[in-house]
Amino acid sequence: MKNPCHAKRIAELKRVEGQIKGVIGMIESGEYCIDILNQTKAAKNALITIESKIREKHLLTCVHDAFDDPDNRHEKIQELITILKR
């Protein structure tokens, strides 16, 4: 099955990449712990948002389409159960 387009997530991921590089720079320059933690929290929250958007797209496309095929439906549901348990 072809995966849905997640091109919009690339810009968001690059922003997170910049945040992570910023955190590395903060650590290297000896910034205050709380300031570093604030930045890591922001990056983590951004990743959670991206993950949520990808999961939503998966439900609306891949899982939705799988309901036309009983065997594939079960597989998609199991995939979701597995990923949600992590």
C-alpha cells in the first residue's frame, strides 16, 4: 500500500531539527539547565504534534481504505494497537 503524502511534515521536522541543534549549542555553551529543558520540551511537543498529524492521516487514508479488505483491515488495526502501546 502506498503511504499518504506527508510532505507538509517536512517543514515541521526541519524546525524540530533546528531546535535540537539549538539545544546542542546551548549545552556546548553551558547555558542554564532550565533554559535547556524548556527547549527540549518544545522540541518534544513539536514531535508529538507531528506524530499526531501523521497518525490522523494514517487513520483517514490507510486504515479507512483497509476496511474494503477484511484481511487488510485486521492487519491495520493490529498495527495501530502495536504503535499505540509503545
